[in-house]
Amino acid sequence: MNFKHFFRMVLTVLFLSSLTVFVACFPLSCRVTEEGIEIISAEMPVPKILSFFVEDNSNLVMLCSQKVFVQKVQIKSDDGEYIEETVDAQYFDDGKRINFSLKEPTLVGVNYVFSGSIKDGSGNELTFSLPFTGFNEKPARLVLSEIRSKHSTSKGVLKKCEFVEVYVLKEGSTAGLEIVTGSDGESKKYVFPDINVKKGEYIVVHFRTVDEGECIDELGKNLSLSTGTDSSNSRDLWVEGKESRISDSDVIVIRDSCRNMLQDAVLFSAAGKQSWYYAGQKSLALEAYESGIWKDGYEPKNATVADGISLTRTMCRMNIEKLTEEYSSENDIDDQSVIETGTEDWSLVEGATPGAKNSEKRYEKTIF
């Protein structure tokens, strides 16, 4: 045996024996490498995934908090079937950005699960499982149009519910598009099904199912399937459940999850409110402002005043016709276009009009 190697191993054993007592008192660990013994502080953070998004139909991107190494990754369909058992990885930005190249392109609107593990240079490992939707190359462009934050019940029967109405500025598929409310948070966001929608359509997303009539998602050409309260002659979609989903002071956004960007946003709040109640409202408001969409700021004082909001008084966008004229050609708007808006474009109005042109009668608070 090489004497030098033997001597090193003896020292290693002795050092590890003495280190046992030391570790009992201090948050340290160690490992033996070819270069010797490396001390690892327990304070060293496990790598974090900062962002994950679908770049196109054949490429996924992961951004991490520190340099990492991919151990193994795979892609399954939503029903558990393996799509790709190994995925090629390329490292950028000193190992903090990883691009994953798929052998087979994803399909529009199909749900997948991307799973595996990453490890940093100290051996800290993070296992992950990330759902994503097949990339939508031709997304519809939606803007928020009308919002009702109230519901009504009678003798325990839910008769009317909250809704978010959107307007289609550019035709395309809704796959990968989401509605997120600050009060509900990301975990309860509404994910649009894959529907091909036409320019000029109104879509009403009812934020819970009512007890009267049939609450049916209208995914095709027949727009008279749904008979639930406030079902319109336009397209109706329903969120399952009975829980309250929208606050009277809130932040609501439409997000294109495929491109990890916002399509639209609105902030509304009771007058005089000093801060947002939910953390999700704060983060969404800041995102809306930093994206360039909500131009007025990100605090409640920068929101449209919602005093008096009720079942029959809704928050409405007042410039739908102007937007339609401005983006009259399909070439006038692309996937990255930022449509700026603010308090001047929104108002509390008299008369809810789900699925139809918004009321132009602004609510005037009566002072006695």
C-alpha cells in the first residue's frame, strides 16, 4: 500500500472520530473528497427553484438560486405515462439557468409533469415535481372587462355568484391562460381550458357554481348549454366549489403561463385603504405595476375606488370599444404587447351585464 495514501486515511479516521464530539455542539457536517476533508456548514441553503417556464413547444427553462447540477429529470403526462425518461440539459449563467431540450414537442393544452432532482456543489439536493401545460403558439389575447365580487343566498341556496368577464382582443387558443386573484392566491388560480375563441367574444368566468340551473362549461360552438343564474348568450365557464373567491378590494390578473407574462391586470380598493390585506394582493399589484400594465402604482391608493360595489354594481372597463379600434388588425398586437391601463379606464357602474356590453352609467355615491 502507498504509505502516503495510508497515512492520509489514518489521519482522516482520527479526524472524523474527534469531529463527532465537535459536531454535537456545532451545526457542521463533512465529507471526504479526493482532495481531503471538506467541512460543510448546516447553514448552507438548499438550492431553490426561482422560476420555471415553458419557452416553446420543445424547450423548458429553470432558474435557480445558485449553481446546480441536474441529477435526473423526466416528463410524464398528466395520467402518469412517461413521455421522456431523460431530458437533455444545458447550463447558462454560471449554472443558475438550465435549459431542457425535449426530443418530442409538447401538445397544445395537454397537461404534463416535469420531475427530477438538482444538487449544488456541497451535495444539497432538491427534488421537484412541476406541472406545466403544452406550449400555446397562438394564444388568444384577453383583457379584463367586468368584475363582480358579491354573491347572494336565500335560505341556504346560492342564487348568484362572483364573476370575472373577459373580452377577446385577438383570436386564438386559451390554453395556458390563467386568472389569478390576489385574495385567493396562486394555488386557487383559474386555468382556462383549451378553447379556440374569436375576436370580439365575451367570456364570463363564474367564480363558483350556483344552485339553480345547470352550470356547464361552454367549450365549443354551442353557447346556450349553461342555464345557471347569470348565464349569458356569450361563453360561460364555471369554477367548481362554493367558497368566496374575490374580495371587495382586490387585484386580478390574466397571465399567460406559457410565456410567464401578464396579459392584463386591474386593481380596485375601498377608498382610504392603506395597505393590501393579503400577501398575494401585494405581490400581484407589484407585478402588474412592474410589467407596465397598471401604470398608476401598486398600493391601494393607486387602485380604482370600489366603494359601493354590490350585486348590481360592478367594476367595469370603460374603454373596450377604444381598444377594439386600436387593435383592429391582428397584426396590431403580438404575444409580447403591453396594453397599458389604469384607474381612468375603470369605474364602478350601475347594472351588472355579464356576457354583454358594459353599462356606461357610472355609480355616483349619494351623500345625505
